[in-house]
Amino acid sequence: MNRDQPIILVVDDETHILHVVSLKLLNAGYKIITAEDGEEGLQAALRHRPQLVITDFQMPYRSGLELCQELKRREETRDIPCLLLTARGFSLSPRLLAETNIAAVISKPFSLREIISRVEGLVGPAPKQEASDAA
């Protein structure tokens, strides 16, 4: 594995969305860590220090918004950008956005191409795999 490979934490309580987003990012060359609720997501972020968090808004134990607010409050995670996945038509006030590191709010259903584009814009493209890594 390439040590320069960006780590992305994907947090969603819907297993199929977690799987599809993770697989697409993995295939694009990113290292993926997953969590199934906001509390598990917070613990994973503290443990792995990802370069980006992609989180659903509505989740048990801690919402995606609450997760992003807590990440910004903590010194060790305050600079990690977040992408928030939400139901269509949902919006956040500028005041709430200021309490987070949410770089973009993406409505469901979303395009996987849009997710990859946003990820590349925030952490850069994943490094190309070398031939010896593919074996």
C-alpha cells in the first residue's frame, strides 16, 4: 500500500450506501475506513485521522451534523474536511456550517462521479498504483 494514499472515512447507517461509496473510492485508489453510525465515526476519526470524512446526515447515536461539529471542536480533528450526504432539499444555515468543516452538502440520490470529483477536489487524486503494488 502506498503510504501517500489518502485515508477517507465513510460513515453511513445504510449498508448499501456505505458499500457502494466505499467500493467506488477504493477502486479509485483511496484507503477507506467505514463506520455505521456517528459515534462509531467519531471514534474511527480519532483513531485513524483521515484526510476526509464523508457522512450521512441522519444516523443513530450521533447525526452527521453532530459528528462534524465534534470533529471541528477537537484540536486533533478540526482540520479534517467533511462531505455531508442528505435527503434532497435539505440545507444548513451559514451559522451551522460555521460550526463544522463541512466542505459540501450532497443530496441523495447522488452521483458517484460527483462524490469522486468532490473527494479529488479536497484531498487530490489517489496516487497511481505501481506495478509491484498490484501483485
